[in-house]
Amino acid sequence: MKKNKFLKVFSSAVALSVVLAGCSSSSNNSSSTKGAKPKVEFKTSVDNGGNLKEGQTLKYGILSSTPLTGLWNVVFSDQATDQFVNQNVMGGTFPTDAEGRAKLDKEDAPVKMHLDREKNEVTLTIHKDLKWNNGENVTSKDIVATYELMGNPKFTTNVRYNDSFEFIEGMKEYHEGKANTISGIKVKDDNTVVIKYSQLRPSIQWGEGMVTDFLNAKQVEAASKDFTKFAEAELNKKPLSYGPYYISKEVNGESVLAEANPHYYQKDKVKTKKVEFKVIAPAQASSVIKSGEVDVIESVTSGVYDSSKDVKNGTFLGESSRYMSYVGFKLGKFDKEKGENVVDPNSKFADKKLRQAFLYAVDRDQINEKVFKGIRFTPTGSGMYPPAIGQLVNENATAIKKDVEKAKKLLDEAGYKDTNGDGIREGKDGKELKFNFAIRNTGQDFDQALADTFIKSWKEVGLNVVLNDGKLMAPKDFSQRVQSDDPSIEIFQGAWQYGTNPNRQELLGKKAPLNLYRYTTDAFEESFKVQATADMFDAKKLKEAYNKFDSEVAEELPFFPLSWDTSITWVNKRVKNYDLNKIKNGEFYLYNIELTDEQGAK
């Protein structure tokens, strides 16, 4: 699932949004190319006009082949569909600019952020009128409780915690169970918390080393009593909200009704009093659009768009997204005792030439132009900095083209040769060589064909690749097994929807549980250190550092990028107006949407 355009919050990535894409075969062109853009272009705004009609419920479609899991915790939910609901309900704690950085010293923000670079301190000031939906005030205790939950050493299943939080003084000791409190977090008064960092770096404005939404302290205390029952706690099932909405009703796995928070500090700005978030299966999406059953659907796939693009009851809008699909290699394991990723020198993919051969065997241009209708497009460099990232795009990065002969040469050089003449290469030891490939059933009608084409492309260069368990994997099974380093999974296809924070330590850091490739290098760790220095307040140095890191990852190839994407939004005619640029600039939110008396006709 994608990071919603309405979510004016910042984070590195929607953590478990492991969305699967596909593959196709094509030419043997071996040249590289600079630049990348989709073949299809879209409008970015629509003004439908019409007379406003009060009391209607905004019906918001979530395109997904998986149901909602019902973890309504805006900080710790680990399913992208749930996050979509949670973060729209909360609405964002820190307003951001067009680059996704938190705006400093905003008096009307739910929580005002102030940086003191000389003291290495962040001061968080809660708006005097900010209340939970039960009418109680949001206080400093809530902020402290959320940070303590983030670092709680007993919360062993927490995938959100990473090294960046250890820039907070005392967080490391607290997380290791050596201290009862986080020494660097001080309560100044009921509305003010001061957080002391060992160093203050620009990425903090993108949320690195920060919690970007807060939880109710009383609910945190109750949930922390037994982490084996964490998912069932009220904190996750019926969390309090200080945002524009709160969750009032749930139809298990299918939909959620959010109602306006009667105590929201800016409740006059909430135009739509009720929002129904409803899961729409990809197979039903076209018929749902044509029937006018929903008002907005985000993250419309290329297939759904292609089958619905001529409808007259609404408009498709689009813009470049922060999405990247990829093919990842398993290169080690996550050592839970050490709390870090350990590279396995004996991994099947330890030889970089083998990884390169897997890349050269695939025609990504054909996949994106033909299979994904020109809406997705081939990434450059590591793929981790798509055009939507803004100033940090690496203009010098290139995109490798399919080259069968190059792939074969790399395999020959690495010692993978066909010793018995059957067209399939044996291992360096001369024995049979087979690779297990994990790919999800995403609910698209071309899933199996795409998986087959991947396997066919690799077989073309002599690589024997088979599907794990001989079939596409159920999404939940896929996520659990990839995260737990199931030894049977050696190569897998996934995706990340990046947040506005350009730092990728959460996904490639030595201590990052979401580093699913289990690959780290000294160069990566050094780059993370550089990106965390005060020098990065200089825009030129910031760009140089991130472009260098992009090149390092592309060279090491723990994964290869498959697609960048266009984020497509369907807007029903009864939505008065909708502007992607205003959303991006923080001038328009979900709760600002107005509905008219126009109906979504067939």
C-alpha cells in the first residue's frame, strides 16, 4: 500500500507494503540510458463544481487484494492498508512543506516543532486546544509514553525501532534495559517536551529519529503490561485520536467508518463528518468505479485504469509517486540476539556477478511499457530516489538495459557453467543449481503469467529458477516468511512506498529489521553517518551525499529496481474539487473534501 498523498507526515517507508510486480521478456539491447518518465501523462486537478450537500459520507476506496487486519495504531501498525486508514484518521501531527520536511515553529500545528542546533535539542509544544476524542487533553505524558513504547526492550516484535532513535541521548541504554527512563527526554511542562540528541541533523525534519504521531499514555500503559497480547490491546483496537477523525465502527477486514472528532482543535475545517474506508479488490475495482459506488480511490493500478479510463462519471488524476518495486536477493539473516543483520558469505547470491546476471536477463522497459501500460517506468540507479523525491534525484544515474550476452558472460566468469549440455548451468562445484523465487498472488489476472515470464527470462541465460512451493504465495504468508528469513526463500519480489524522508537506514541499515536483503557494508554505514551530520544543512552537500549513496547501492546490488510508478487517483463527479499539487503543498487534506448533490452515475 502506498503512502497516501494526504498524509502530511514523514517517515522512511511504509514498512510492510510489500507489493508485487511482474516481468516480461524483450530485446537484447545492452545500452544504458539517463532519465526516466512514464509514457502516459495525467491531469493533476479537477473542479467539478456543483451544489454542496451536507450530511453525506465520503466513501474512500483502498485498492488491495488483502483485507484490513484491524491494527488501528497509527505508530506501530505493520500492514499498509491499516496504515492508510490510521494516518488519514489522525491527519498528521506535523505540517510539512512540498519537500516533505516538517515546518518549524508553526503555532497552529497540532504539535509545534522547534530546533535548537546549538544545544542539539528539539522542543515539542502541544497546541493548547489539542484533545483526544474522549475530551481529555493531549499532554507531555502522551509524547513520553510513545517514545518509551518505541524503545521498550520488551517490545521485541517492534519493526519500527532502528539506529536513528539512538541519536536521542539515553535511548540506547533504555532500549537495552540498562535504564528505566530515556535520559534525553525531559518534560518541561504539561504541554512541552524537550528531546536532547547527540547530534542534530537535517533529516530530523523528515522524521528520522523521531516519532511523528503520538499515542495515549493510559492506553500505552495498559498495552505494555503483556506484549504477547499487544495486538488485542485497546491501544490497537480502539485507539484514541487527536486528529480530525476517530474510528467508530469496523466491519472485520472489509471497511472502517471514521467519524469527526468532536473535540478536534480545528473542527470547523472538517467539511466531511464521516468517512468510510472500504477495501476494493483489484478484480472488482473497474466495476466499482463505473457504478459510482465510491468517491475516491487512490493507488489505482495500470490494469484498472486501462479498463476504466473512458468512464464519464469521474476523472483519473496522476502524478509521479515514491513507489519502487524490486527484486531482492537474500544475502544473510537478522540475528535477533545481536539485533542486527549478518551477511552470509556462503549465500547463493554472495557473488555480485550472479546478482548482476539476474538483472541483465530481465527487460524492465518491456515490463513497464507493455505489462503496466506505460504507467510504470524503469528506474535509474538504485531506484531508491524516484522523481517525486525532488531535489535529491540523482540526474547522473543510469538504467541498465537487458543484455543476454552480458548476463551469460558474467555467469561464465563467476564459474556458473552448463557442464552437461542441458541448457541449465550448474554451480561452481559442478552440482545442480536451483533458485527459489517468492512472489505474491496480488489478485491481478496477470500474476502467474508475470511470474512465469521472470522464470523464462532467467532460464534464457541458463538459470534454473522455481517458485517457492511451486506456486504464487498468499500475501500474509509471503510477508511472514520473507521477514523471518525463511531459508527456502532465496530471491523475492517486493516493493516499497517511500515516505518523504530520503534516509534509507530503515531499509539498508545494519540494525534495521526491514533490511529484508540482510545486506550491509562499511560504506553504507559510513554514508548513513555522513547523512546524519550537521553538514547536511547545506543543500549542495546534502544532494552530493545522497547521490553518492544511490550509486553505492546500485553498485553493490542487494536488489535491483523493477519499476517506478505513477500514483493514479480516481475522483467521482460528486467530489467538488481535488488538486494533487495542493495536497502535496499541504494546502488540502482529506477532511477538506466537499461533496455535492451530483451522484456518481454509471
